[in-house]
Amino acid sequence: MVPIEHYIIFSTILLVIGLVIILIKRNVIMILAGVELILNAANINLIAFSQNDPNLSGQMMTLFVIVVAVAESAVALAIVYQIFRHQGLSDLDQLNELKG
Amino acid sequence: MFSALGILFAKNVVHAVFLLVMVFLGIAGVFIISNAEFVGVTQIMIYIGGVLILMMFGIMLTHRIDGKRLESENRRVVIASLLGLGLLVVLLYPIKDGFPLFNFTESTESNFTVTEQIGIHLMTTELIALEVTAVLLLMALIGAAYIAGLNLKKKHGTD
């Protein structure tokens, strides 16, 4: 059985990579990918701490987190698509007007 | 993990999304080896089957098709990297002597497998959360379809 520190280190590294992607990238879709990475880091921690729990509440929480992440990414991609059709760009630094 | 670093360094957006597939497969493997087979399979089905297809569509729809490579530029690399390294050190510093809570006794084996147990919990203790999640998912999908179709409806109305 894998010691729990390894799970924590792995999920911390994933979280930091996701955060750096969000900070660095200028493309909106890459920023969404960073958000997904951060959610997955949280899921890894939930799974790791619930593997000896007979109630499985961590796994239930993980399932709900996955579903909410899917809903969020669907809405976000729809908004990105609409912004692109409106203004013709998917670059956050050039996106500086609200009333297209 | 290395593919996550690859996402960080990938210039091409399409390459980055395929590396994201590798990351999600790895995470599903981690779930499966840590006694959570159902969540692992759900991860594969939803993320790789759903979210990444959605992202590929997003990429295809939000870039002009003129043959030039889809590249995402970076900004403020040095500050963000320093911040990330600092956060990594802060988060990993407390567990350098091992994690103190890790004294679990072996869990008692129940009569059901994990998947059966998840089903039983979903229908009994987590029923309200399940219903709320279903309504949330419905709202999100209808909202996404509505937002994505706004211009089409307007154009259709003026014609």
C-alpha cells in the first residue's frame, strides 16, 4: 500500500502546476485545463484519505466534484465560444472591453 | 506528473490537450490502485470521454482555420514560477517528517464490494446531494446550450 505522503506530494505538485498554468498561459482553454488539474489534485487527496474509510464519504465527494467540474467546464466553454464569436479572439490580455 | 509539466511547457494548444489526456489517465490509475475502482472508471469516462472532447471542440471553434499553428503565449513567467515554487515549498514543508495522522488500522472488510457500497450510499445517505447534483447538471447543460446558441437565434430572427 502506497504511503499517504506520496499521495500528498503528488497532489501538491499537480496543484502547483495547475496554478502556474493559470497564471502563465494567455489562452482561455489552457486556463480551463489548469482549473481541471487543480480539481483533480483535490480529488486525489479525497481518494487517498478515504481508502480506509468504510463509509466511503471521500469517494462520494469525489464523484460530486467530478460532476460539478464537468458542468463548470461546459458552461465555461460555451462562454468562451460566445466571446470568440463576438470579438474574434481567445486571448485574455486582449480581451479588454465588455460591450463588444 | 511529467505530462502535467509538459502541459506547462507546451506551446501548441493541441499538444497540451493530448498531454492532459495522459494526466487524466494517470490520475485514474492512481484512483484504481487506491481502492476506488468506481471513481477511476468514472474519471476515465467523464474526463477523457467528455471534457476533453469538449475542449477539442472548443479549440476547433475558437481558432481560425488558416493553417497557422495554434500557439499560446506565456506571460509573466518568472513571477509565476517563483510564486509556484514558493507555494510548493510551503505546502510540502509540514510533511517532511512524515504525516502524523497516518495510523489507520486496517479497515473492516464489508460484505459488499466498493461499487455496490457506492450505489447503496448514493441511494440512501447521499440522496439529496444526488438530486441536487442532477438538477445542477441539467441547469448547466441547458445554460451552456443556450449561451452557445445565442447568436444563431438572433441571426435567425433578423433573416
